[in-house]
Amino acid sequence: MDTSDYIASAAVVIAFCALAVSIWQGYVMRLHQKLSVKPHIDIDYKFFPGKPIEIRMLNNGVGPAIIKSFKVLYDGKSISENQTDAYLKVLKELKTDTELEFKYEYNFPLKNEALSSGENEYLLQVELVGEYDESATSRAKSSLSRIGFKTEYECMYGNKFVHNMPLLFSNN
């Protein structure tokens, strides 16, 4: 073998190394792109004395969350496939448990609804009727702690995620 053969062989090895690095870089870049649109659903509640109790769904991720399924749970179990019935059953239990008068609003995300990054949407708002009473508010909070939510959602690439919160918050 003379010198030109060695140079040609080295060029072939360098070309294969460049090809391998390019393939690896493409793979890593694709993973990065998927992570750059990954949603992260969370359920949050706001409880301030004298104000309505609010339960909200929010997307803390960097990409939109496409809702595929949303269920209201009570004591960790799905109540009904019909979400309106589920909320009404939960509110009936709340009224029975606490013997309180309250106003409420509820909302539930629909299938294939998108929740943008940073967006939040209220799920349930309960306002006790009458003057502020710490005991009544505590009973309402205790009863509401039995509510939970299960959300199945996807990112823009079709990767599936589940957020399961069987109980909203502890009675502490």
C-alpha cells in the first residue's frame, strides 16, 4: 500500500465518523424538540377565608396539553362518565355532608380541547352563602378534600400522559 491508499482509507473512516455524528445529532435534536413541547397538567386550589373556594386545572409545561379524557373522582373513584352528573353528585354530597348553603359554578375540559402553556381553567368554584364562618368553611374544605380528578392528555407529538389526583387536598 502506498501513501495515497492510506489517505483514502483515512478519508473513508472520517466520512463514516461524520455520518455517525450527524445521525446521533439528529436523534438528540429530535428528543429535544419533543421535550420542548411537553405539557405538564396540574390541579390547584385556592382557598382564602371569606372568598370562594376555587379548583383550577393549569398547564405548567412548555407545550400545549391536548385533553383526551377528564374524570371527576369522589373518594378516589370515578362517579359517572357524564361529567355534569359527576359534578352534581359531588355537590349533592357536599351539601349533605356539610348542611351548608352554597353557590357553585363548574366546568370541565372537553375531549381534544387544548390547554396552552401557562393557561389555567377553573373546574369548580364553591361560594358559601351568608357571612364568613370559619367552622362552615372548614367543613366545606373537608368535604371538598374527597374530590379528585384524573386527566389523560397528549403533547403535540402524540405522547400520552396521565395526571391522577385521587384526593384534592388533605384535611390538615
